Amino acid sequence: MRQYFQCGRFGFDMAATPLVMGILNVTPDSFSDGGRFGSLEFALSRAEEMVSEGVDLIDIGGESSRPGAPALALDEELRRVMPVLYALRDLGKPLSIDTYKPEVMREAILAGVDMINDINAFRAPGALEAVAGSDCALCVMHMQSSPQTMQQSPSYADVVREVTDFLRERIEAMLAIGIERQRICIDPGFGFGKTVEHNYALLRNIGKLGRELGLPVLAGVSRKSMIGAVTGKPVEQRLAGSLAGALAAVAQGARIVRVHDVTETVDALKVWQAATTHSSLTNSITE
């Protein structure tokens, strides 16, 4: 059965080529590119660059969720993300806002955002109510504890089962208040309260997770510590490992990959598609 994904002003056939979500952090303290795109001018330039590189969605984040990051005040998050969101509104690509605050969700919806990406799975009081009446896509992520404490001692009896059960409960809560299933995607939350072993167990079971819950899976492994743990490379040297992680996620069944390196990921997926489906190779030759 083909999956249709409603994403605000846009819609996607999730049986087609996997989608590439580009990360646009407008934070001074992101683990990977903090401070680089903090100004409106640089954020707009990077977004336009990602469009030229073939990005499918752009995810705007104003608060760092790296392990140990302190919580950000509401007013400061709004100050960082709203001008960027308004500036990119007519860029021609779906815009996602990475936030767990219902107040930010409401303001972003009024500004025309297409997707809400919530590391807290819409558990904050008022979060579900904030998004229920919109047409935004909603990404529901699993996180054990909070960014301040999540990596101190993550523990599971069965990480795949517990993450699946958590996401199922959140999906049921969303459906119960009238949110359409076609607006929902799920994220196992790589690096959010997981050890390296937990992360790779989830990566191997993305397909199982998607089948059990019947929803598209978003995978975000780009430049994360799970890549560094295997390669031994610092964050600025994790491109090859991140590409391998994205391809592994797609091979296992992920339909969206959230990445820092858009052009390289798009190229890698094109080659992967050509190697695995005859039609994509034929189309590229005849166009």
C-alpha cells in the first residue's frame, strides 16, 4: 500500500525516492555547525544553497538539543527562528520547525510552516492542541529523559520494543484528538538517550518499526556520536560515515533522512537508487 504524506502546502508519495531533509541550525551552540548560520543573511544563503543541492525539506532549529544543552527561553527561540521562517516562506520547499514548545508551534503555524519536528513527541501541555487544527506534518520522536540528562545512563530492556511502544502510544494520542494519520511520521531518536549499541539496534530495525506502526520513518544520524564511535573521527570529519548511515537507514526502510550535508547525500541516494531500481537508471538516461 502506497503511503501519502501530508506536509502543509505539500504532499509526498512515500513510495518514491527517499526525502532529504536539510538541517538549518540558527543557534550559536549546535554540536555540528553552531553559529555558522545564526544571522538571517547567512541562514537565507544556506537555505538557497540547499535548494540548489536538491533538498526536499528544510528543518529550522533555534535551540540546540545536543547532550547537556541547557533549555532556551521562549522569547529567544522565537527571536531566532521566526524571521528565518518568514524569510524562507516562499522558497518553494516545505519548511519544518524543530521545537518542543507549543507557543513556538502556534507562531510557526501562523507563519505558514509545513512541518513540526518535536523531540519531545508533543508531550508538553498544549502541544497536541496547538497542532491539531493545522495541516502540518508532525514528526514524533522518541527521547529518553531530556537533552540535559539523556546521555548520562540510558538503559532499556529491549530498546526496539520500548521505542516502538512509546511511539505507538503517542500516535494513538494524536489520532484520538482527530489528527490525520497521513500527517504523521516517526523518528526513533538516534542519540537521544541511547548508547551506541542502542542506536545501531534501532538502525537495523527501522523497517520493523515502520511496518509495525504503519508510518514513514525519519532517520537523523548525520555527524552524530554513533558515527564517531565507529569511525573514530571528530564531528567535522564524519561525512563518509554519515553518508553510510543515511544509506543504511534508507536500505532498512527510512523514508526521510535528516542531514547536514545535502548535496553529498542527494548524490549518494541517486547512485543507490540507480543500483537498486532499474526505472531510476532508465529515467536518468532518457531525460
